Amino acid sequence: MMRTPTYLNRISLKSGIVTRIHTMIDPRRMAAKTCFVRPLSPITLAVVLLAGMMPLTVRANYLINTDLKDGLSGWHGDGEAAFLTPDGIEGAEGDKGVIPVIKIELSKGEPRSVYQDYETRDDPKTQHLRVQVFASSDFKRSTFASDYSPDINWKAGGTWYWTGEEIPNVDFWIRGAPGFLYKLANLKPGQWVTVDGRWDSPPPAEDRTVCFMVPPGDGTIYIRNASATP
């Protein structure tokens, strides 16, 4: 027996609009199932339509493993898993008062970074990137002009939208992509500093990257409590 075209009504959960779709369905299978199908009550139908028109849930933090309990899981780049005492001295797991951190040692002649890729399928209209940074007592960025991008004159504290990757002459920066969003900061050796950047109307994308970066130089930084939120 040949199957014939059958029209079905479909409720779109995204738009709440009832649409008609054309598909091929075996009438015998339809007949066998129709006796078990009950029409939706007006209340049930209203609930379904309202649920379809509600926005996707916005996540509190797009990043994973921000407490670093799983070491460097989810993180990439030049970082190492480490533990820091309240006095800013490296310790070992299990030592009294230590906290897990990501350690980045500065390098001669090139910047270093850790980064994480994350999804934003809920289409956020803003991007808020934040992290806490601790600089070692011997931290010092390079004094060579050739280690920095020559065509920019960005200052610590500034927030920038840009078109590519740059190396600003500051102690630390957050770089978000796509679109290249920059938040610049100077650090205070021996103290925790919060670097906090917010951008309105970031380029739409389902996949993004956040990088936490240091320029060439000497010393070490430690980061904790990273977040990416709408």
C-alpha cells in the first residue's frame, strides 16, 4: 500500500506559532495511533505556547572549572596548576590555607596566556569578563619597546574594541574573542588585583574565547576566580 502525503500541525516552541508541515506518513500507522491521541486542552496549549516564547536560560558563568578543583581541566595555554598561601607564597595541595590557582611565568620576548573556549548560544547582549590576579614580588614587564605593538598607545584601565591581536604596554590584559575585546590593567606585586571588563553589543557568536595575558618580562602571576557572564 502506497503512503500518501499528510498534513500535520506543529507548534514551534521557539516562536509559539502553529505551522503546517508536509510530510509522508503511512495512513495505517496514523490510524493505529489516533485512538490514543487526546486533543490539548486550552490551558495546556497556552502553557506550551508561553513556554515556547520564553527566552533561553542565561548561564551565571559560561566558564568551567573556575574553582580549579579539577586542576587545569578546561583551561589551555601556558598556565600551570599551583597552590598559593595567604601570604602569597607557593605551597602544596593539603598545606594549611592554600588556594588553587593558575600560575603563569613571564617569558623573554613573547607574551604568555591561559585561555578557555566557551559557548554563548543564548545570544547575550553584553559580555562581562572578570578575574583576580596576583603578581610575584619580582614581577616586572619588559622595558623593550620592540616587545609591544607599535601602532597602539593604550593605557592601563582602558577598555577597547579592536580588529586583531595586540600586545599593549601594560602588566596584564583580558582579551575576548571574536571581535577582540581588551581590558587592560597594571598589577601590584604582592597583592590581589581584580580586573573587570564589560562590553556592550559584542559580535554575535555561539563560540567565544577569553584569554588572560601577560607581556614579556620577569616574574610570575597567579590567577583565580575567572568568570564570563552576560
